Amino acid sequence: MNILVINQPVFNRGDEAAHRSLVRTLNQLLPEAHLTIAIEKINQDTIEQIRVKSPQNTYVALKPRKGEYKFRKFAIKSNFLPLSFLIPSNKIIADYIKNADIIISAPGGMCLGGFYNWNHLYLMMLTQFYHKYTIYYSRSIGPFNPVTKEQKLFVNRSIDILSNVNFLSLRDAKSMKTADALHLKYTPSIDSAFLDAINIEIPTEITQQLKKPYIVFVPNELTWHPQFKSASQEEIDNCYLKIIEIIAENSNCQIVMLPQLYFCKNNDYAYFSKLKNKSKYQTRILVVEDKFSSDIQQCIIEKSQLIIGARYHSVIFGLNRSTPVIALNYEHKIEGVLDLLNVKNSMVNFKSINDIRNFDYGSFTQLFKTKLNYNEDISYKEKARKMAMECLLKAINNLKQQKIWK
């Protein structure tokens, strides 16, 4: 049985964690299956950042060709995909899809929705073109609020795809509400990073710099996000600097910052270092290098007193390791997961520049003190793992009932 994994996000420790947990679990549950993970526009070094080493898994880095995106977009608009095959790289990924038995679209964000990711849509349309059994697994979708004619076409094509995949699972309550409004059939899931929690030794070069007790703080530059395109980076930075001040003045904890992005233009390590250098409490701050895996990051978070996260997977890591969490909620997928686990009291709105301008530092300080000093119920970890495993088992059971299963 040949399974092809497509649409795998990279350059982000959270997406790496979701990938590793899913592939490790698939390897255990389907020892007879061979997985090919085909990823576009990356090099071998990036593959090594996410690789799950097993004879069952093959990783392929596909290089782009000139004109690839233009032809994909035109093929989508004309609804005639073979036109895109004039570009060799498009034909290569199409052949991978054509020759696979099963397609899994890897866990990830709102590519069919707010991000308007045409490459993602193109690959999904190819699965439909070749009539492949397709699992759209544990993703976020929406919001579908098109303005331009082009966006409206994207939304129509996306809804058609979501209506016709063989197994659709959604990882957050907001996406599920979007699906309900569209009358889409789906299976509730939760982030795939909850499928496992590997314990490994934290490297000595980190432990030598850690000073217990410590708190993990993961900011987010945010100006890359559609909701913050017109925002001032200085305003966002000043909010984070005030949060650092609150942590420093209301605890004796070291502040540990874990970069989520690697090998990309928006460099978390550089951004966190900039914040550290601007802070009057810089001697209390440790910015960990961005070369360490999601498994190592989760083990660091597990030993922390608290995590304050403005990135989705930093919050997931805290929940997965039973660490108290404060989520700076910049996007509906964070709110959706906290809603599923009934821990919305751990969330602070961070959805727009107005939320940041009107940030209630007094309320945040009280929440911080409460989280730091209160031993809260951590049953949500078990609930999350149960939800993640039930969804994957359902997907596998559905798959095994198909004639294509060998």
C-alpha cells in the first residue's frame, strides 16, 4: 500500500511536530504501508528537520521550475489541469499523485481559507482529477470571506474539494463551525501533535544555560499575518516588552524563548534576540537557538512553570505536556482548540492591532499570577490525545474498508 503525503508545511517547529507525531503513529498502526512524503520548494537540509527515520518512509524534495505557479493558477481558473503539465515540475508532482494508492493532505493551517494558498488548492484538485482516495487530515479551514472575483473563485473551488474528499477531519471548533455552515461532512479532530509525546534528553548546551525555575515565552512577529499587514511592528514589539516586564517583576523565573521558525525569511531567533536586546530585563532572558527539534522544545516546555504563547503550536506544546498555558490568541485556530478542550480561560485576545493597542495589562498580570501559583486540572491532555487517536483510527478503518486497500 503506497501512501503519498502532500501539502506538508515546513519551516515551523509546530508543523514539524504534527508531521512527526502523525508519521510515527502511522508507521506503528500500518506496518505494511509505505509512505512517500513529497514536499515542494525545499532542499535536503529542510527535509532533515522533519524526517521520521524508518524504512517505511521516503522523503522527496521537489524543486520548482520557472512558470510553475503561473500555469497552476491559470489551470485552476480554467478548470483544465492538464494545461499545467506543460511545466515539467507540475507533471512530476502530478505523476506522484497518479501513482499513489492513497493521498493524505498533511495537517496544517487555513490554506483552503484565509491564506488563499493556490499551490495547496492545485494539489488537492489533482487528487480529484485522478480520482484518488484522499484524506484531508486534521486541518483548519476558512474563514471564507472573499472580496475579489479571484478570491470568490478560490473559495468555490475549495468548497468543491472539501465536499468531495473521502475523509475530512478538522482540528478546531472554528473550522467545524465553518464546515457546519457549509453542510460539509467531517470528523472532529484535534492537532496531530497530540498523537504522541516523545521524551528525549535536552542537549547539554541548553541545560547549561537554563536556570530553574523558568517560564517559556513565544512571541509572534505577526506582521506576516493578513490581519496585521497594516500594523506597526513597533506597537507589537512594545506589547511583548511589557509582557516581559510583567513576567520579570512578578516572578523570579528565567524567561526562555523558543524560536518556532527555521530556515526562512521571518527568522524567530533574530526577532527574539531583538526583543531581548530592547528589554531592560535582558539578563533574565535566554533565546534558544533555532536548530533544536520540536521534540526537544516540548521537553523544555514540560519542565517549565508556564508557557505564554503567541504561536499556535507553542500553545499545543504546553497542552501536550501538561504545562499551564496562557494563549495570546491571534487566530481562530488557537481559540478553536482551547474551545474543544474547554480551557478558554487560558486565552487573551490578540486578534487585531486594536486588541494590542487596548491590551489590558492589569488583567494579564492577574491571569499570570493565577497560572503561576495555581495547580490546575490537566485532564485536557488526556482528552486531546483521545480525540487525536480516535480520529486517526477512524480514518484508517474507513480506508481499510475500501477496495484499494491491499
